Amino acid sequence: KQKISGYVVTAGPQGVFVALSRSLTGRIKLKALSETHILPEAVPKIHPPGSLITDMTVIYISETGKVELSLRTDDGLTAEQLSVGDIVSGRVKKVEPYGLFVRLDNSRTDAFIHRSEISDSASTTVDSYKVGTKIAQAKVLKIEGQKIGLTIKPSNFSAEDVEEDGSDSDDVQELLAAAREKMKGKKRKKGKTDETLEDEEVETPVTKAPKVKAKKRKQPEKVEENADESEEEPWQPLQTGSTAGFEFADFKVDSATSSDAGAENEEDEDEEDGKKKLSKRQKKAIRKEEEKELRKREEENADGQWADNPRSVEDFERLLLTQGDTSIVWIRYMAFHLKMSDLERAQQVAERAVKHVGFSDSKERFNVWVAYMNLECTFGTEKTADAVFSRASSHNDAKQVHMQLARIHERNKKTPLAVKAYEACARKFPESKKVWIAFLSFLYQNADAEGARKVLPKSLAALPRRKHPVVVSKAAILEYQNGSPDRGRSIFEGLLDSYPKRTDLWAVYFDAHVKAFTPPRVAEPDFNEIRPLFRRCGAMSLKATKMRFFFKRWLDFETKWGDEQSQEEVRSKAREFVESQG
């Protein structure tokens, strides 16, 4: 397949019209723009007039010179891309007594029309069709794996389907004619434009475009009707009572203003801003700079750099068309507006995000809601933050949302609000150990040990007994790290009196106790605090596997901090235990 490039002339719901040369214009249909679905109103944003499109594939060239192009990289329509009710077209590939086999246009997919789905009357049968006959309109009836069933019975088509199909060719013809007219106008006025630029003094290096003459109408009283029609057909150029011509890239040309009027306006502006006139050399430098910037943007678009590093609203909008269900894209879009100090736009993007991300991926949806909450809690008011929090709780796991709200206030150094959020979360989910542990960690890390010591009894009263060891051991570790080591040891001792055979609790106790009395917490290891704990454990009467754990932890400590004599003491204690068991 041939790959070509061209510049966009116009874009709309009917597709993108691309200038392939001064006299040849091709069209990319909406379904051929991408492998994924693109909304019709988003087409002008993705491919604005004047932008360069590369790697287009020529699908076919008709006898009348119409060129159909495609940006798709696959082999066309597949069964996975179709759904029941879609309208397709194709050509008869094979005729059988029981029906017709049809090759769909712009694809390698075959579909089948049963003889009962050919016509509502007996006048049209399978024999009425020959191989190669064009099927202009067929409706998908059913899809079973790779098997596609179609119908061409008129009774199966709604009025909307028929109107859409009938209007498509007329609209496309009008749009194609308008695009060709623009190209011819540019060619006719090119020489005149170059001469005008050399003679006239202008403040901005904007290339003048040809004046588009409006056609005279025989019935001027129907201006309102034509205005309504232009709303339905936005690609149709305005012809009556309009001062807007067309837009090409960043340049806008007024079709109702003549060259003389433009020159008079420029002279008036020159008289008002005479001191700000630019010399020809300055204007030429500005033109070169703008051309350089435009060339750079075109190269970035051609290389796909906008997808990896979007730097404008257009880049983000284009990226969202293909990755709209990815939370990181929406979050980066919000951060982009915040970087520009545009809080209102960031809030609008957040609102779009929470409505767009579907329910199929709960993690992505939750990430977007957390970003929205973070935005309102950091930059919004308390009222807006509460409103977003309430909505997030109803659309996601309520416990996770409460926890995230508390963490957001904690990161923003809003301690009173964080305490309030943790307390509300603990009241709503009193049987969750994660909530109580997060609450205790927050209080200890913010130097509120007394508050944490008051919260611990409340958590034990609310939690089931099976969850007590985990919460109590975590509180003891936090005491060792942020409170009093003596109080932490007391908590561990009380816990191990109830669970003396839990080696996992002993391991946590050993780690916390050793870290509290060895560098870097203290200058020198305090053996008088550590060794009595190991000796007491070595004298316990438990199973051999559990005692082996205690002796191993003791020997590891002595190997790192002790000497040969202390290591020999551990080995002798272990031998004594083995002999007592034998």
C-alpha cells in the first residue's frame, strides 16, 4: 500500500479532507482515522486545518478522481469492531442458493446474508444478485464469533438509518467541493499575495489569503433558513451575511473584507501605533521564527512526541481520545492546568475525569477520585472539598475514601482536619484494624503520644479479639520509635504473657528492642538491656523448633555486636537445652 502525506484543508463529522497537491484533495472517513472510536466533534481538535498528516494509506481512487485515504494500521474492519445494528457496505463475493456472501468494504472480513433477509417480497431473490454487485447498505443482524449475519430487507432499516445513508453522499460532495474551491482560490491569488506582502506595511507577519466571494441568492428572505442549515452542516462555508472566512492553522482570513479595506485598516492602525512599527528586517525575522516554531511542532506531531510528553491542551485532548480510561493521563492534565495557575480549568478536567473513567476498572476510577479530592482539599474551599468527598464515598469503597481524605489532610499539614477525618473513619469502621493502626501511626508521628495512648484502649474495645495482637504490637513498635522504649517494652511483655508461643510476636519484640538500644539510636550497644531478654527466652520450655528460633536470633545478635565469649555462651545454652530434651 502506498504511503503519502498532506496538509489538512478542513475537518468535521464527515471526515478529514487533505490537500495532496495543489489540485488534488483526498478524504479520510471518520472510521478510517483510528483503530479506536473517535467522537465526530473531536475530529477538528485532533486534525486542525493546516496540520501535517503523514503515513496515510491510499485505499482506492475512483473513476471520477475521488481519493479515499486511511490512517488505520490494521487490515480494516473485523468482527470484534462491529456490533449488532451497525450499517455496513460491501460487494457480493459469492452467490449460493441459500444466501449471499459479501466482502465488507475496506476490510478482509466476509459476512453472510441469508436468502430470507434479502427482500420483503418474492420479486427479489438470490438470483437477482451477481458476483461483484455493490451492496450499498446492509445492517448487522447477529455476530457469532467470526461469523457475521447481515440483512438488506427494507423493513429492518429505520428512518434514521436511511436518512444517514442518503445524506452522507450529498454532504460529502458539498464538503469536497468547498475544499477544492479553497485550493483553487489559493492558487489564483498566490502571486498577488506575494507582491502585496512586499509593498504593504503590516504589524504582524500574516500571509494574506484570497478573498472568498459570496454567492448571490435569488431569495434573500430565506437567510434564517440558510443559517439553520449551516448549523446542521458545519463544514459548509458561510455565504450570506457572514464576516468569517476560513481558518488555516493559526491564521484566520476574513472573507467579507476586501483587500482595500484591509489596507485602510492597517493604515489606521499604523497611524495609531506609529511608534510600534516594525522594519522589514524585523518582520522577516519574526516570520522566520514563526516558521521555525511551526516546523518544530509539525516534526513533534509526526514523531509522536506529544503522546509521551504532552505540553498543550490540544496534546492532552488528543491523548485522551485513545487513553481516556487511564487515570494517569487525567491526573497529568489536572497538574498541567495547576502549573498554569488555572484552578477552574483543573476542576473542569477533574469533573470530566470522574464521569469519563468507566466502572470496569475500579482502581483507575479510585485514582481519579483521589486526585479530585486532593485538588479540592489543597486549593478549594471546605464546602467544595466536603461535596467531592461525599460523591467519592458513594462511587468507591467508602473506607478507602475516608482513609485517603485523612492522608491528604496529613500531607497538607492540616493536623486538626486529619484528626477529625481519622476519628470519623474509626467511628464508621470500628472493626477495621487498618483504620486504627493508621490513626495510631499518625498520632505518634505528630508527637501526640498521649493522644495515641488514649486511642489504644478504644481500639481494643471496638476490635474483635483475634485482631488485638496485631494492633497492640504495632502500638508497642510506635512507642519504641516515637515514644518511650520502657513503655513499649511493657506493652510487649503484657502481650506475650497472653501469647507466649507466638514466635512472630517475639521476632517483632526482638527487632524493636535491639534497634532501641544499639546504634544509631544510641552511641554504644546497651548489653545490659538486651542480653537479659535473650537469656530469659533461652530458659523457656517450648518445642525444639521454637527454641531453635530464639537461640538463632540470640546468636545473630552476638555475632554482630558481641565477642567470642558471648557467642560461646549462646552455644552452651543451646547444648544444654538439647541435652535436657534427649
